[in-house]
Amino acid sequence: MNPPTPSAALTRRGFVRTGSALAAAAFASELVGTTPAAESTTPPKPAAPRPFLTPADKFRDVSRGKPLPHSLKGDALIQARLTPETWRLEITTDPAPNPAIKDVASLSTPLTLADGNALDLPALLELGKKHEVKFLKAMQCLNIPQPLGQGLWEGVPLREVLRLCGQFRNVRRIYYWGYHNDDPKQLFQSSLSYSQAMETPPGELPAFLAYRLNGEPLSLTRGGPVRMVIPWAHGFKSIKWLQRIVVTNDYRANDTYAEQNNDPEAPLKTAAYLDSLPAKVPAGQPLPVGGLVISGLSGLQRVEYSLSRNDAKPGDAADQWTEARLDAPPADWTSVLPPGVSPRQILGFNPKTGQPATWPLRYSMVAWSATVKDLKPGKYALSARAVDLNGFAQPEPRPIQKAGRNSLETREFEVV
């Protein structure tokens, strides 16, 4: 394992790639592990740049439900309370706590439909006039091999919404879910500890209720009118179509995933993803390679790639890991952000200079790239990995892939 190095800074020698608009290569292949390259004999070319922010309609969709909630139309949409006018959020106590819990949770002011005080969208937006936050986050599912997209999310910290309920007693956890077609078997929920929701460390990003993505109202497809967003977590914590928050004194993680051999407390993993390659590459031509990398909870120190010969003979040189280039921050953030949004308003940026406090930003993704030269004829395998700020090289330190799928991606190709 490589020794850890100090936290990345904008002047770090590895981040010398200037003039970039923070364009990433095309999304990584659908498959993880040793993956055949695409059938092609055309000399490879660098991937075309793509926007740093993923357009809302270009996010990969892993929505749940039959029918999918965002496929509802007309009166069905109104009855489901999934329009801006009909959306409501209830905040209540646990109706059926663990029998072993002696002191049940209580709220001085629950918000319910029955009492007519459930939170509506105008009230949430009004709360946002004082408490709104903005930050950049990459969405990645716990159990799939490629990122879903990256956006500028805007909304109100969960703690400010919970304060509407007055005094809390005997609360250890908070769990929440969204619309699920009134079918208990389709209910999918996630949870946080009370301190995770209420006591955000200085400089860190809060759990929050999002109502805008990339400067636009959150679409139904992306989980609108309002969804939960948990910056430090995989996507299963960021529940779409949010409609119910429940406080409890139950000590258990109240996540649907907790019963499916997943680790519901695993934070977003620092991990590199590798773009596809042509099946055949002409000998003597430089081979551009690259992909995406997400900076998870433990940050990102560097991305490395390794090239090995599939027909290597005993005694040949062992695989070597070489540091790749990371895209630098945009020279002009106004060309990246939605109109009217200044980087000084975004958490993770210096409010005076408008520059990111670290690079890459925690919980965001950037592109990495390299050029492999002097390839001789033969069959090869290319791998990529991320190294975090603790010196762990992917897939370390996760003991199981169900704690965040991050196995090394490999692309095979032949030089002819």
C-alpha cells in the first residue's frame, strides 16, 4: 500500500492539466471487472469533452416502483401528491417501535396530513430563503459499476426542517421514505442517526431536502418535487419523491438495504472508473486512456493505471502503477454553473475567492486521463484504481463489495 500524502491542494504537482473545462470522458462501460473492449480497428482518439454538470435528463435512472412513480400522469399524479401543488411532507414518531425500547420517541409538534400542518412546497421554499444550501455532488448507486451523474443540488438542510417540529425526546434515529404506489412491498426507506441529521461538522455538507438541480426545479424523473440528498452517502440514502420522515428511539439502521446484505452505513467510496477501449489498436500509435473518478468520504490523492501483457512469460517485469492526470478546475466557473449562481455560494468553495477549498471537491467526480506509448504487438489488459488520502488503493479498505461496489475495472485489447 502506498504511504499517505498530505491533503490535495490546487497547486499539487499532479494537477498540472490547465485550460480544461473539467470535461470527463464518456461514462464507463456497463460492466465491471475484466471486460472485453469494443470491436474496432479504428485508431483510438481522445473522448470528446462533456459538461461537468450532467443534464437532468442524462442521469442514469435506477428508480424503483411498478409502475415507476415518474411515469404517473394526470389525476394519478395528483393523488400521489407528486405535483408542486400537491406535494406534502409528514414528520411523525415511530408508530411501532422495537418492543425492547422502554422510552419511545416524541415530538412536540408532529407535521401530519390529518392535522392539516404537513409541510408543503411553498413553506419549504420560504424556509430556503434563509437556510438554502448549494453543493456539487456525484450520484452513485451502492451496487452498480458506474456513476449516475453529477449535479448542482439546492435545498434546505434536514436539521432546519426538523426544527419545525419543536422539542425532540428519546430520538436516536430518523428514517424516511418516498411515494411507493401504496404497496407496502414496494416501500424503500433509508435512515440517519439523529446526530448525522442535526450536528453537521463545520465545513462539512449537511443532509438536506433538495428541490432544485442545476438551477431548475427538481423534475419528477429525478425524484421531485422534493427528494432527500445525503452528500456523503451512496444514492440509496438519497430517497426520491420524499413524503414521510419518522423519528424513533430504535437503535437499528432502519434501511431497506440493511435486510439485503448491504452495509447501509457505508459512505461514498473513492473509486476510479475506466472508459471503454477499441478491441484492436495499431502498433506504434499512442493510446489515449481515461475515465472518471469519484472523491468519496476519504478524499482522492491520485488515480493510477496499470498495463499488463496477457501473454507475459515467467520472469517478465511485474505490473507497474503509473499516476494519471486529473482535470483541473475550470478557469471560469460561470461557464459551468447555471446562470445567476456564483461559486462563492456553493458549499466547498471559498466564499471570498470563489475557488474550491480542495480539488477534487469531496463527493464530486472529475475526469482522469493518460497516454500510453510504444506498445508492441500483443494482447494487453489495462486497469485503473483510485488512491485515497489515507493511502488506501482501490478496492481497499472495503471488505465486501456490498459496502460500495468498487472492484478494479479492466479493459482488454490487442495491439496489431
